[in-house]
Amino acid sequence: MKIISFLFLLTVTAFSQHAEKKVFPDAKESDPELLRWMNGFPPAEEKTVRFSDGTFFMFPQLRWTVANFRQLMPTVRVSRGLEAPIPLPRKERSDIDDIEFTPIGSDQPMTWAASLMKNYTDGILVLHKGNIVYERYFGALKEDEVHAAMSVTKSFVGTLAAMLVFEGKLDTSKMVVDYIPELKESAYADASVRQVMDMTTGLKFSEDYSDPKAEIWAFGTAGNPLPKPKDYKGPRSYYEYLQTVQKQGEHGTGFGYKTVNTEVLGWIVARASGLSVPNLLSQRIWRRLGMEQSAYFTVDGIGTAFAGGGLNAGLRDMARFGEMMRNNGRFGEQQIIPQAAVQDIRSGGDKLKFNKSGINLSGWSYRNMWWITNNEHGAFTARGVHGQTIYIDPMAEMVIVRFASHPIAKNAAFDAYSLPAYHSLAKYLMQN
Amino acid sequence: MKIISFLFLLTVTAFSQHAEKKVFPDAKESDPELLRWMNGFPPAEEKTVRFSDGTFFMFPQLRWTVANFRQLMPTVRVSRGLEAPIPLPRKERSDIDDIEFTPIGSDQPMTWAASLMKNYTDGILVLHKGNIVYERYFGALKEDEVHAAMSVTKSFVGTLAAMLVFEGKLDTSKMVVDYIPELKESAYADASVRQVMDMTTGLKFSEDYSDPKAEIWAFGTAGNPLPKPKDYKGPRSYYEYLQTVQKQGEHGTGFGYKTVNTEVLGWIVARASGLSVPNLLSQRIWRRLGMEQSAYFTVDGIGTAFAGGGLNAGLRDMARFGEMMRNNGRFGEQQIIPQAAVQDIRSGGDKLKFNKSGINLSGWSYRNMWWITNNEHGAFTARGVHGQTIYIDPMAEMVIVRFASHPIAKNAAFDAYSLPAYHSLAKYLMQN
């Protein structure tokens, strides 16, 4: 039996060079409602999206899948609890669609509204001073449904870890093996918790999907919840896989974006807190922000949540989290995350180490699983493949959350139509 | 690869004669919290519960699984919507635990409290005149978690169908094939919708698990969401399986409890309403009763909900549904289900046809996927394997909902400790 890997969730590197050059149907042509995936009783064969044959992550089926992961694989809930949701105040404005910005590498202006289609946006919400000023849904997403957050998940795990650090329950100067002795034969044997949190580990771990020998494939196979083939001898869970990761280069010298670091951090967070990542996220965040919907994680064959990319959540709930981060960990009258933890994220990581990664985000850095733009507004962001985003601009008192299903995985393929749009909107909101 | 069948969910017949004679650890000894299933990061090998190896439905692992199905297989949500839950009023009383009743076939009295342990109760709630008078949680269930409803699911599907009938969207006198032409080569070719709703079809379909050739195995294999083995030639979904069901005897002559009837009814309900069973249940019931938690169904490999036994829901939400049924379809100020539909259920089915089934529930009948006791209180009930129950006593203005994880599947094995307890409580509440 073919094991389908979780390639799609795991990285900001490209699907393949090929994918970038391919011409895809545009957002309207690929609309999952229009294409009627999984529609009918039963759906027609050619409209059926399956996990086992890999169709679920092909484009344009992907545009249905992003809002329906739980129908394809086992998941674990992040409970909102039973209390009434706390509504976000609303001051919608009609002028945002017409705001213009200039895409990177272009000399033609583009409107905000046009950028949403260009980016295959499924849902986008803008908070300004805590009020919803803009909210739109497209594709398979509805206001009362959840969407895959992909690697935005990493920033949730990094925030939980930073919280534990400033509560004295996790020591970043300690070694990984002080918390996870099982990793003593792996690359993590001589890595510190801090190096994992900032992804400055030196690992033999390629997330290059165009290479069939890339380690990302074995990682995906280990974490795949389907039964393994009879002759399969490899690791059978995320945790088993992590014990096989080998070192390459030195730890602490440069930033290297590797999903396995977040899996290790999720493991550390669980050991340090005594709660699984989904349960800790529920107790400390999801039950405390008046969330409208319970969220969920995909899990491996022994029920471990995919810390590197498995979160699925509602758009407005993502906005609540972003707003809490903008307010230095406060939400309403409550301090949810220690202010020092949020400050530690916002102050960013080592820019020189970041530059060594070769990622084309000039002047940025990476800290506690967050991307720090170091721009003049102090913006920081959570990023996931296919366009998932939390973008927080403290100076503009603005939070943007976006779910998307772009045919190309890596954000680099469409940052040109997003990052300048966000920054232009921030400047506009400060003036208008 | 071994395909694990969904045997467990499907029937009120016994696991096996063997199981009935086996001595199982009692409720305390088998407590899933005590046994620490899936506890730790990762859980120890001997504490790991898996879908693929069948451990999930072995006893006592089953006691963990009943509250965690979604961690083992794909599911689809029954959304509660985004509104605030409507609290059930509460007038708890302390005298219920000491109420005594005499189990069937015994001459020794037993207390209500003792019966809960005897029945491996995971959660039980009693409403009297709409107030919560008693609520307890045990085992793996918490007030903010959901539990498998097993065949209680059937009564939800039957209620939806009855609703459509009295709204003029479904005609019980029509033939099944008028709605589902795909069934024209099956046993359902000459069955009416009414015969399906009351399970009076004549089918070659055994749910006897002690027979390895019983049709229930092929049904479970078809509905199993895991990929099929390469050499597998059989049906690949619930709907494909239903097309293979063969006739045995005549339709309309006797009651025969067969899960496939509910699968057919779910298909009819979807076609007649244009909505899947989970979506119709959400729109017409889950979003309208102030539910505290979204529910979910397990699904097959093409995303079809298991209408015969796949619902998982919160205990208090089950109570809200039961209370609505007690009030002839009203909940608060709203008529949720047509009063005539509830009356049609409560007035019951043909007792003579019921008697032909050989089920040891003297004087009972079956109507629209509900069990009607025809006792002096007019009680009617929804029943699922391992002890799942909604028990509605209109005369006593009482609703009991119970989730359980009894080691034996069929209710007949423990009705002796449940039915007289419910009736004694009803009489007590009418007098005290």
C-alpha cells in the first residue's frame, strides 16, 4: 500500500520548481463550491476527494480539503469549553477594497480586493484597534467553519513554549535531552531548547520536495496515521522519527527552517507542562479568549498532534489570538500570556543567523517560532504554506488573519502580493 | 493489510455468546483514567490504543475509545453554530442515589447508585420537568467532551425522516427506489420507505458476530475508511454496500433490527432534503436547541456519515434533544420537529410484527427508528450497544440520557439493571 506523506503541511519550500512554472486555474475557476467537490449522495467519482489516493492535496481539490481535513483523517479537539463566545466588536468600513499598493517587483498598482483573488484567499479578517473593520469569506470557508493553519501552527506552539519559559516551567538554556532523554542518539543530543525554539539547529533534514530522498518524506511517512505496509521498518510516529534525525553542521550558527524543530518543541512543551499541545492550547488560550469554535489538530498513528502544522481553526478565533498577541498577551481584562513572553517574541532573533538561511525576506529574523519583519512598524507574523497568515502590526494597531489555498506552497511565490498590501493597509488605517 | 470491521457499532446482538459468559473487570477496575490509556508523551506501547490493530474496540480499551473516536478515524462535524449555548435549568436533588429498584430476574433490591457501576456508566443525566435533577460523569467522559451514541444515532435519523414526512418532503408510501434508484437490484427494490423506517424489511443480513460469514462483516469492511487491500473487489462505501443487500422473506411482515435499514434511510433523508445527515441534523436540530458542543459522525472512505451508529455528542446536548422530544417537538418557544411527527413516533409500531423478532422486550414496538415500551407511562427510548440510551417518560415528565461502555454490546445483557431503575425513578419523581 502506498503511504501518502504529509508533504504539504510541512514547509515553506516549494512544491517543486515545476509547480511554480505551471499555469493554474485562477481563484474563480478553481472555486471549490463551483467545482462541487464531495457534493451529492454519493459524490460523483471524479468529484470525490480521498486521503488514501492523495487526491486531497492536489490542486484544485486542495481548495476543498483546507476546510475539511477532519473528514479525511483522525484529529484531536482543542476545546473552546462551554461558555458563551465573546463577540469581537465590529466597525466595518467600505473603503478597504479600493486601497492600492504596488506588488514587489511590479510597477503597476493593485487593489486590495484584487490581491485577495490573486492569493486564492479563503478568508481574511482585519482588526483595527480591536474592531473588525473587514471580513470576507471565499472558497470552501464559512464563518462557522475551520480552516487548516498549516505552519501558522508553529507560532502557537512557540507562544506556548515562551509562556512556559516566563512562568519558570521551561528553561531555554537547558539541553533538549534534559526534557526528552529519548533524543540522546539524535542530532538533538547537543542542542539547547533555545536553539530549537529559534530553529538554529544544524540538521540533516531537507524539506525539498523535488528530491525523492529528502528527509521530509520519511518524516511524513512516520506521521501518517494510516497503517504501515507489512515490510515497513521505519519509525511509526512523529516521536519515533525525531529520534532518527541526524546532525549536519553546528547548532546555533544559522537559522534553518525545519518542521522537525517544532515537533521537538511540541514534545518538550508536553513534557514540561504535563499536557499535550492540544490540551495546553485549550486550557491556556482556547478557553480564555471567548473563542467561537473549538479547533483541532491532525494526529499520527498513536494520537500525537502534528505540532509543526496540524492546527485547524476558525478565522475569527485566529483573529482573537492575534489581537491578544498585539496587546502584549492581554485579552480583555485578563493577562493570557506573560507580557515578557510576547516581548521576547517581538524583539526578534539574530538577523545575521537569519540571513544565512538564504530566505528572501531581507532584514527579517525568527524568534520562538514567529517571523519578525523588523520593519518600521515592528510587524511580526505567523506564516504557513499556501498562504496562511497572522500579521500583527503594533504601530498601526492592526491584526490581519488570512486563510488561503494558493496552488503553490511556499509563501515566497505570493509574498509580493501580500506583504506590501498589508503594509499599505497599515499605513492607510493610521491616516484614515 | 487487515481491514478492521465496524462490528462494534452496528447492532444490539451480542459480541458473541462467549463474551456473555466471560468475566470482565468491573467498572472501577476498568476505569480508563485509572488504566491511563493514551497517557504520556508518547503513551507506553501497552497503553496505546490504535484503530489499525483493532485494540480500540477491545475491552477495557473500549472505555477510552467511546470518548475519543475522532482521534482514531475521520469524522464530520454536526455544527452547533456560533450562538451562546442555552443553559438547562438545574434543580439537583440528593435523594436519587438511594432509590431502590428490583432488577429483572432478581429478588434483591439494588440502589440507583449501584446500578450505575453495574452498567459501566460513563455519564448519566436526569431531567424532570425540564430541570436537571441528577448528573454524573465517570470513566473517560467529562461534561465538555462527547461520547459515542452508537445506535442511538438511528433515532436521530428516524426523527429527521419523520420531520420530512410531516413537512411533505418525504412520502412513506413511496418505494425506496423512488428516492434511491441505485437500489433497484437490491433487496430494497420492492420495499417502501415506511418499511425501512420501521425496520420491517425482509433482508438476508445477519448481525451475528459469532458467524464469520455474517453480512455485518462485509458491511463494516465497505464502510471502513482505511484504504482497501489491493486484491479487494467488494463495495467501497456504505452506499455501494447497500446496493448488494439481498432479500430474505417478505417485506412488511415482521420487525427485524438491521443497521442497513438506517443507512438506507440516511441516504433517503439526504436525497429528500438535499443535505447530508450531519448537515440536516445541524440545521434543523443542533443549531436550534442551544447545544453546548458541536457533535460529529464517523465517516466512510468517501465522507458519508455512518447513519446507523456514527454520532458522537455531549451528554447535556443529548438531554436537550430528549427534552424536545418529550415536549412533542417544542424547545423553549420554538417548534423544532412537527408535533405530528413526534406523535407518530410515540404512538408506536405494530406489536405483532415486533414480537416476531424474538427480541425479549415484551409488549414493545418499533416506529421511525425508536423503541416504544408501550408501558403505562408511555415511555419511548433510543438504544445503542454497550448501554447508550435516551429514555423518555412523558407521564413522569422525565428524560434520562445515559452513555456507557459495558463490556457486552447488546442491551439485553444489562437491561435488567436499567429499565426497572428508570421506571422506579419515574414513579418516585411523580410522588416526591
